[in-house]
Amino acid sequence: MTASEPRIGAVILAAGLGSRFGQAPKMLASYAGRPMVRRAAEAALASRAGPVVAVLGAHAEAVRAALVGLDLILVGNPDPAAGLSGSLRLGLAALPPGTDAAVVLLGDMPRIGPAHVDALIAAYAGAVPRPSAVVPVSGGRRGNPVLLDHIRLTDDLARLSGDRGAGPILKGRDDVLEIPADGAVAFDVDTPETLEG
């Protein structure tokens, strides 16, 4: 990495209660033979992003066991019921000082691969001026993961509350870069039936 290249980490949000999924921990549900949360972590680790932070909360010990052996920074969210916003802030805060941006992945999006992450990073690194965020778009709709320039967005992210990610604060900005993506960026798992579809 040259001095001019941005330093970009990754944050995996895997702390949610997954209440719509039922009794079993959603992050541990198998997709193509591996727990969803492990697939997300492996995608991030195989990308250009680093280091990779995983935020755990509900079912933390079981999720931690599913991630054993991976080079991750694990962070606990003591109040996962308070929603996604707290996990996002905790994950960003765990990145090393000097990190310019972070790719934020959701643990329940098992079709995301390293190429999705790298496309966001390449778009951000090549943009002049750099955007506040890079967002994938499929079928005319924004999806995930997203890359956040958390320095530019620090104040907005600090004000986030409840079960919301960065979507609401990006809607009103004119410095968000959208890039075309495939349908994987719109596929998330909320119910066991979704996994079977």
C-alpha cells in the first residue's frame, strides 16, 4: 500500500437479536455449508480491507465460536437490543487511529463476497474528491455493504439511534458515490424461509 492509498478497515455487524428468525441464532444459520456470520467474516478478510472488526451481542459466545481461527478484532455490544446504530459506532471506534474509511457488512447477507468489498474500496480510492460514502445499487435500490468515510460522517454517525444504520444520514447527502452491483447486495436473511429460497 502506498502512502497515498486510503486506509480502509471493515466492520461486520453481527450483534442483532434476529427476532424475526425464530429461536435459533440467525448468525449461525448455515448457508452453503457455513454459518452466515463466518461467510461475512471470510469475505471481509479475503478483501483489501483490514483490519476486520466483528461486533457481537446476542448469542455472543456461540457467534464467537463460529468465528474461531479467523483474524478478527472482536467487540462486544453490551446492549444489542438498542439496535444497529450502537453496534455501528462500536465497530468504527474499534478501528485503529488513522483509518480513513470502513466497509460495513451485515452478518445476515451471505451472498456478499470479497469482490463486493473490493469494488467499494476501488471506487472510494479512485474518487476525487473522496466521497462520504460508497453505496452499491442493484435494480435501482441501494444495498449493502457500504463504505463509510467515518471521519466525514463522524457527527452524523454520533447522532444515529435505534435500529438504523447509515442509510438515513446518507439519503440527504450529495457526496455519496453509487456504484452498480449485482443482486447479492439486496439479499439478506430475516426468516428461515429466506434461506430456503
